Amino acid sequence: MGYTNYWHHNKSFTNNEWQLIKDEYEYIKEICEGIIVDESAKNCDEIVFNGKGDLSHETFILCKTPRTKKRYEGEDITFNFCKTARKPYDIAVWHMLFFTKNKTNGLSKIKRDW
């Protein structure tokens, strides 16, 4: 087990909300230069990053729209997580979740291990 951030993505972000989130991510990339590596593809509907080099762990992925298909019976498709093992990029993950939860209606719940 490792230190983990959790969130429930239950609603698509509006275009305005998504722009706010993307603008905040640009800020995070700037202040976390040398800590995070942007792994976002050309897909503008995802924010994807990890820690840099040996300080990476699990990749953080935030999508504009939540998942809609279950992979198994009883799956909570709103539930997401990212294990960071308390590596330095954890602060960027938590900041993005906290910002997104407080500025939009797309995330219903965020939590992290203590």
C-alpha cells in the first residue's frame, strides 16, 4: 500500500469549469517545474502528470467527463485514485483535486490518506 488520493468524479465539467481547471494546471506546471512531468497527450480533455524521474509513482489523470462504462458488476464508476507514496508531486495532485472540488461541480468528494 502507499499514500493515496481519492476522488469521486460524478459529473462532466462544463466548458467554463474545464477552462478554469486547465488554467490552474498551467499554474501548477509552472510552480512545480522540476517536480512534475506533464504526460498529457494532445487530447485536450485530459490532464495527466506524474512525478519526475525516480520521484514518480502512479500517474494522475483527470478527465473532462467521468467514466460511463463499468468494467465489472457493482463497480462505482465515479471512484478514482492516485497513489503518490508521499513523493513530492503529491502536492500537485492534492492541489488539483482541492481546486477542482472547490471551483466546480464535477467532483463530489475528495480524500487522502493521513
